[in-house]
Amino acid sequence: MELLDVYDSLGNKTGRVVERGKPNEEFADNEHIAVAIIYIENDNGEFLVQKTSEEKGGHYSTTGGHINHGEEPINTVIREVKEELGIDISNDDIIDLGHICVDFPVRFIFYLKKNIDLNNIDLQKDEVEQVSYMSVEKIKELLDNGLMHKAHYKVLEKVLDFKNEYRKRLP
């Protein structure tokens, strides 16, 4: 049994805990479960994108997952990258970009600039079919063709906004 904290639209825990996937679970308008998502960018400006297994829908996304009861969002992305890709990012410079509320889950967003050799990735086959680096244009094409969920692209837009603001501050 997997337990999840319930959050409000502002990303705060409400104190309520639910069982993941429990049928007929009722949520108020301002109640959400939460996921943590990380976009990893290489030095070529491409982002690590994964295609989920057919069991998980076969769509393209970035790495992430549900935030377990009592778990902090940063720990969720570290755990999910390790589980899904076999890569340890626990000591890397992960940047917390806050959260957005798109559809039902609150999405906590993280960004990491890191060159990960695709040959060193050990996929969790029941969750991830394949990974590759993609340009923003290629990711947008996936969205336009219905191969990526809108929410994952909305998260990428937040990452791109951060990068644009960061560039403005450079001398």
C-alpha cells in the first residue's frame, strides 16, 4: 500500500493522507496529490526524455513520480532518477523551480545541468522503454503529435523561463 500526502494548489501539505490508486477517493477542489519532475539538460541544450513502457501508457515524459507520504519533493526526484534510470544525482546541483498546478497533481519542478552518458543508464523496464536527448523543438513536436502529455511540456516551459531569467542576470 502506497500512501500519498494531499497538497493544496499552493503546494502545501494539507495534513490529509490517501492511499494511491484507491477507487472513489474524493478530493475537494483545492486538494491534489503531488508529483516531482526533473528535466536534465546536457551541454548541447538537449533534455533527457524517456518513453514510458506500454504498461505506463507509452508516452514521452521526463523523469519523475509521485511524492510518497512524508517524502520531500527533492528526495522524490533523486529516488525516481535512481529507480528509473539507474543514475545517482544525490550530490549534484539540482535546482528547485517551485511548482505548478496543471490538471490534478501539483507538479514540483527540478532542473539539473548534467551530461549523462546514455550508455550508463540502466532502465527500469517496467516503467521506461527508452531514453534519449531531445531539443526543445523535438519535444514540442512530441506534444503537437499527442505523444507527450501537456503537463510535461508546461513543466518544460517553466524550466525554459528559469533559464531565460538566469541568462538575463549574467554579466
